[in-house]
Amino acid sequence: MSALRFSDTISAALTEAILVVTIDNAPVNALSANVRAGLMAALDHAEKSEDVAGVVLTGAGNSFIGGADIKEFGKPPVEPLLPEVISRIEALGKPVAAAINGAALGGGLEVALACHRRLAAPTAKLGLPEVKLGIVPGAGGTQRLPRLIGTAAAIDLIANGRIISATEAKTLGIVDGVSGDALLADTIADIKTTSAASLRCTGVLSVPSEALEAIDKAAADALRKARGQRAPAEAIRLVRLAATTPLQEGLAEERRTFIELRDSEEAAALRHVFFAERAAGKVEGLEAIAPRKIETVGIVGTGLMGSGIAVAALNGGYRVIGVEQSAQAAEKGRDRIAGLLDKAVQTGRLDAAGLEDRLSRLAVTADMQQLAEADIVIEAVFDDLTVKTELFQHLDTIVRADTILATNTSYLDPNVIASATQRPERIVGLHFFSPAHIMRLLEVVNCKQTAPDVLATALALAKRLGKLPVVSGVTEGFIGNSIFSAYRREAEYMIEDGALPHEIDVALETYGFPMGLFAVYDMAGLEIAWARRKRQAASRHPTERYVVIADRLCEAGRFGQKSGRGWYAYPDGKRRIDPEVTAMIEAARAEKNIAPKHFTADEIVARLLKAMADEGETLLSGGIAARASDIDLVMINGYGFPANKGGPMFAAGRR
Ligand code: T1G
């Protein structure tokens, strides 16, 4: 078996007259310029070598090919471009097979689609997720995939950016086989039975005809989820085009669209989010710190938050001990947790075996002593300093010395709680967002005395819970609620200055928020912020601008949707502009002799973005947030900031 090298990342070996070409470009075998050049050289070699009867492409490590090299976007293109490599594969006079050993995503799947045969490992993941980056496939995906699996199925995968298993890929007809632990040998055997005369070139297949309703339904479903993003609509247009357009024309239109989208603001924002998510869980100096072993998670309080956290922990494979104040409360807590799991079964996200496995790892009790077995205890009790402090002091007498204690508080100071306990170094904040088993965002609060391995353990736990961890220092409201408070304060200043709630909400929804700020306020209830403002009244700086309108609404019993009236009226459960509120706003302005001014939607958005970004800068300079992109992730994943705008820090920077 002679070894050949075609570039730093492309090597090959001749086995039974088959040239096995291995892509080795850690960490995900992205299609960098070096990979593309090496592949071209390997294909040239295969074509002219008498002793090569066929080619097998495979990847080193866990990926087949993780896609085009996103880090090259925005830089001058380097030959050979991916479409050239892909055409070379498809047009090679000898059979080429893909041994899909791992992730085949984006350009990676496009390379596989140009091959004449495809076998996948059972663990392989396949997809064309380009729309998640604000672009469309740019190397044949929208034209070759429908030729293999039909228009409706191709729209479903491409316009939703859906990633599928090897089994589903086989069912759909994307791969010819799923092979166990002899993938390479099976692929070599397969390609040896493929004669040059019977090469199946995906690009020359015609798109199978199918019912228009199925195609239209797939398109409508994808557009509904797209929430105004351009790429999904463009992907649908290109996939539909494949059925009526010769391959080369379709490829040209796809490439033109890809380049236009790749250079768009929306794609720049989504690429920023992609890399931000991968930077988020990294903390300077923690790389060498080993996290503690966590198998059993204790949760004190199985109410709304506690039950969600319990489900997340059960989904993460942990044993869970829930604790309540009484046997009756414990039974209710267990029912709440089981109810959430049942809902997952009903929606097909969990099967019966999974449900049984989770329930077998769950205990809910009134006996606090059972927490002696826990490796970490997360408290999700009433957000009161005394309650939480006394609970942790009690836990000090029950849990092991190396058990971590985590508080889920949203607003209290975890340093105060920690300093009242025997071992403050084992205390960390885990601020979940409700519903805790659904929302990905988890603020990991690094308290003053939190030990490095406790922080490392919290981050490892977050990842296993499938959460997006963002580390926050200690300040009131941590990162998310600090920015949200600044954003809400600025919006109320604008109300006093002349804007109306619905004008601000429409501007935000047009910008991309799923719901405007005042609509969210009414849904969450005004009384929580009112209570906090009253708590802070004594310490508020006398010169600080203060808007009384929200207080006036609460004093009038207008606590939001649940009281039928808040910033809006809800006469029939539907949100309506309320002239009474407008009158209250006008009266408040008159008391301060404010002559109301008109704000355009763009002025509203610009002013709110600036308020968020200014608060973000304060958090960065105060060491509360480690990087601007962390702040973007918190606002996108916890507060509805549109991902295709990149987050407040990114968006403010682009303006
Ligand atoms: N390009 C460059 N770097 C990438 C990359 C890519 N495509 N994918 C991952 N990385 C980096 C990532 O930033 C991180 O870097 C490290 O690899 C590990 O990533 C022409 C134009 C493949 C499933 O959208 O989904 O092809 O932080 O933590 O959890 O039509 O990475 O270590 O410095 O995610 O094992 C389409 C994106 C591109 C797939 C592996 N492809 N990647 O998950 O590792 S556009 C994608 C992923 C395209 C074509 C178009 C995942 C993964 P660092 P990771 P992982």
C-alpha cells in the first residue's frame, strides 16, 4: 500500500487499485484552499495513473468534511474554488466514492453528492445547513440534492438547514448504504463493482416529478420558520429551479445567489454568532483545570424553574434528587417533572424507553438528607436572600465537602450568599432561563470566591445539559438583565419624550424581535419590576432621570396581560392600544413640561441599540462580561434579539 501526499492536508494510499484519499484538516476537515488544491492534485493523479481503477474520499477524525472554511469568507478567493473541485469529481473518467465517516455538512455534502457512490458510517451526520449562516449552498447542493431525493425533500433539508442521520440519508436516497465499522473496506468493495460505464453522475439525473402540493407545503413550512430571513426563500427558489433548468445554468444561478448572500449584512451577523457560540464557553486559564465528576444532581425546589432544571439534568443523563418542603409538595413536584417529560413524548421528542430511563433516575423527596449523595445541588427556591442563605447554610451540614452548591438567583448577590457559608469557594451561580428545559442560554456566574475547578465543572455541566454557557461576573442582573434593564429604561425615557408603546413595539418587531418590549412587559407582568424599583427607591441617585409612568400603571392596578390591562388593554384577550394609557403618558409628560417629539422607527431602534451597547461596554470594562460576543449571545438566546442582526454589540458596531 504506497502512501502519497498531495498537500499538507491531503494524503492517499493505493489499496486494491483504489486510491483512498484522506482529508486531514483538523478540527473538522473544512474545505480550505490547501484541501481543495490537494484534492485537485489527487484527482489529476488518479485520472492519469494506469494502476488506479477508482477513488474513495474519506476524512480523518470525527468529520468527513465540515463544510467550506467559514474563516475564508470575506477574504479574496483562492483557486481552485470548490465548484471546480466538485465538477472535477463528477466528471472524472473513473468511479469516485465517498466513505462518509462523520459530519458531511455544507460543502462536505456537496463533495459527496458529486461522487458516484456514497456510503456512510452509522454515526455520520449529513446536511446543507448554510441558511443558518445566512447563505445558500454554493457548490451544487441546491441543484444536485433535488435530483437525488426530489424537490420537496430537498427544500425541507436545505431551507430549514436540517441535519440528518445516516439512516435518514439512506431512506431519502442520499447515501447508497450505511456501513458498520468496516466503512472503508465496504466502500472500496462497492466502488470496485462500479464500472466506469455505469457511473451515476448526480448532475445529469433529472429531478423526479412529484405533487405540487408536497413541494408548496415544504416551502410554506420552511418560510414560516424563516422569520423574514432571506436565505431560506432563496434556497427554495433555487431548489425549485433545478427541476426546470439544465445543470450548468442552475449552478451558475446558485453561485450568483450564494456570493450575493455571503457578502450580505445578515450573513456577516450569523457568522459572528456561529463563532461567538464556540468562543463562549472558553475561559482564560481554565483549559488545564479538570472539572469535578458529576453524576447526581440535587435540585431544591421543583416549581416552574426547578422542574425545568430537573428535566434538563435528566436529559443530560444525570441522576436527579429533587427536594421539596413536604411529602405533598414533593409529589406535586414529581408530577410536574413527569408532566414535562410526557409532553416531550407526545411531541415525539422522547420515546417510551427514554421516558422510562429518565423516570428511573429521578427521586423527589421531602428528606433533605438525601442530598448527601449529590455531587452538585442547584437551588431553585423563592428569590429571597434570607431563604437562599439559610438553605445553603443548612446544605453545608448535609452535603460532602466537595459537593458544589449552585444558586439559580436572577437578581440577588451570590457573593453575599457564599460569604455566609462554610465553603464559599464551592458556590457558583447557574442562572437558567425559563423554561429551563427548553432555553439554551445559561449564565454561569463566577462569584468572587468560586474555585477555578468549580467554574470548570459548571461549564462542563452546562455543555452536557445542552446549554449555551456564558460566564458572568457578579453585578445586579448579571449580563442579560443588566442589558435588559438599560434597554427598558431607555424605552421608558422615549415614552416620556414622545413615543408611544405601540410605536416602539412595532419598530422592534420590524427590526426582527418576535415581540416588542412593552408587549413582553405586559406578558411577564409589571409588578416584578415595580417591586424592584420600590426596593431601589431609597438608593436611587436624586439626579437620575426617573419615569413614573410604569409605577402609575401599577398603582392603577394595571399589571399586564393577566390583569387584563397594562401598557395595553386586553378586552378580548387581544392586545389593544389603550387611550387611558396614552392619557396617563401625556399627563406625565405635562408634569415635566416635556413637549413630545416624534420618533421614526429607525430612530427608536438606533436609540435602544445604543442603550444596550453602552451598558454592554460598562459590563466589559467592569469585567462582568469577558467579550462583546458573549453579550450578543445572551441577548439573542435570552431576550429575543434577532440572530440575523448579530446581537446589540455587533449591530451597534456595524452602524
Ligand atoms: N469552517 C471553519 N471553521 C469551522 C467550521 C467551518 N465550516 N466548522 C467548525 N469550525 C471550527 C469551529 O469554529 C471551532 O473552532 C472548531 O472548528 C470546532 O467546531 C460551499 C459555503 C462540524 C458539526 O455550517 O456544525 O459549506 O473554536 O466546536 O462540536 O455550500 O463545527 O476550536 O477555534 O462546532 O465537534 C457549512 C459548521 C459551511 C458546519 C463539528 N458547514 N460546523 O461540531 O466542533 S458553509 C457548516 C459545525 C458551506 C458550501 C457552503 C460543527 C461540526 P475553535 P465545533 P463540534
